[in-house]
Amino acid sequence: MTSLDQIIALLGCPATVATDVAITGIASLSQATPTDISYVASDAFVRELSQTKAAAIIAQKRVKLPPTWTRAALIVDDAELAVAKVLALFAPPIPRPPVGVDTLARVDPSATLGEGVAIGPFVVIGARSRLGARCVIHAGAYIGDDVVLGDDCEIFQHVTIRERVTLGNRVIIHSNSAIGADGFGYRWDGHNHVKVPQIGDIIIEDDVEIGACACVDRAKFSTTRIGRGTKIDNLVQIGHNVQTGQHCMITAFVGIAGSSKLGAGVVLGGRASIRDHVSIGDGAMIAGLSGVADDVPAGQIYSGVPAMPHRQTLREQKAMRRLPDLQVQIKALHDEIEAMKKSENRKPKSETGGDE
């Protein structure tokens, strides 16, 4: 439980009425109880205010609240960001292993552990690996040889981090992800697919978060690099030698083929696929289900298969929706032309201007 005054102090915003109210949680407008706080991020939800039981709301500054709303309203510039901060007040603690090394873990004698490291049961840490201060390694995680983790990293259950992978500070990797598998490299010799050795490494920079069951492949040679602050959703595949800029957002089921390059702040929608050796410029956005086969300029929005500027995709989709009607019209025109031909053929030669 917390007080509305504490939430106001956290958000640094004014409230419209008295604030000495106890708050036990945060919920949507329709599900809020008289001790919950809720939020309104756009005018589309204002109509729900007449039905909500929430004790108070967080409201986007541009939203016009009805005069009938008499409970507390916290006015903020970004309601979604404010909600993220308030959620942290009510989030239940994540179960973590205690500081130290569990007796069921196996840590190579040559590994180096920083101050305050917590290592859970059945963790394996390989030779010459180094873990920074306050890292948390949950049960069953595997960290191979010559791996480096910066400070305050958290590696969840059953994550695999193979040899020669470097993580920066505050990196989070969720359960069952695999970092450092071989890149998908083969060459046909006329009889068999010959495996191309993948001898490179991976660098994951500070403040990256990788979701569950994601895969980041090591480079063929050189480095696969994930830029600082990038967030990767569940079930994402990142191929060998891929380079991402800072603060990219890569959502679920995205596949990025080898040697592609993403600039800073690139956003990839769900199930988007990026061909190998493609470059996507800073701040570009790729819509979900798109297939990117060519370079994308900075700041552009692309969609479709193959991906093209979004407005062009919308025009083509609109034209595609008209195809059934156009097909009917074309058939009617075809039938009319055929009828005219038959009519001309039935006329006597004298009427058509032929020789008598």
C-alpha cells in the first residue's frame, strides 16, 4: 500500500483535488476498485470515467476531463511513462538466489566473481569467465568459457551464454534464450553442405534486455553487436555479424539475417524479416509482417512484402481490394466488345461498306 501523495511526489506532478488517499494498486478504468489508481492516455477513454470506481487517475495533459470528474487527477505529459513508474511501486519482488554461490552450482576455479554476485543452483560458469559486481545468475543457466559480464547483469533460468560473449552493464536476459550459437553458415561443394566455422564473438552493450527464447548468433568472424539500450522481445532470431545501433526496439518473431545493420532507434514490428546485408537507417520503422529486401533510408516507415514506403503499400493494398470489382467490370467490357464484334459480323457487306 502507498499513498496518493507518494505517487504525486514520484511523478512530480500536480493533482486537482485533495490527495490524502490510500492506494493499494493500479488497474484499468473498468477493473479499478475504490483503492486503485487508474489512467487515461487519450480522449478515447474519457467516456469510461463515468463508470470507473478508481480513487484517482493519471491523465495525459492533452486529455479533456469531464466536469463530472471530482476525484483526484494527476496531470502528466506522458501517461504511459507515468504508469510505468507507478507500476514499480506495486510490482511483487522477483525471487532471486541469495548472494553467494549455491552449493549445487559449478564454477570453474579460474572464473572471477565480482562483489555481491548471486549464483543459483545448477548454474555452470566456465573457465576464465568474469562476472561483474552484483550479477544475478538464476538456476540452470550456463555461462561458457571466456565470457564477460558487466556489473548488475541478470541472467534468468536456463539461459545459455556460450564462449567468448561479452555483456555490458545492466544487461537482462530472460529464460531459455541462447547467446552465442553458431551462425547459419554452409557452402555447397557439389555433394554436401559444408559447415563454415563461426569463429567470431558477440558484444551486447549496456542496458540491453533480451526476452525469452531469443537467439543471437556469433559472428562468422569479427563481431555480432547489439547496441546500448536495445530491447529485444521473445522469440527473436538475430543472425551472425548483425550490428544494431543504440536503443533499437525489436519485437516478437522478428528474424534478422546475417550481416544486416540497424541504425540507432530502429523499430521492427512483429514477424518482420530482414534479408542479409541490408542496412536500415537511424529511426526507421518497419511494420509487422514486412519483408525487407533492400536498404531502408533513415527516418522512413516501410511495410509490406517486399517492404516499401508505407504510403505506397497502402495505395497498393487499396488497389488490391478493388480487384474483384475491377474483374467484374473488365468481364462486362469484354462481353460488350465481343457482342459488338458479333453484331458487326452479322451486318450485310453493303451496310458495312464492303464491295457488292
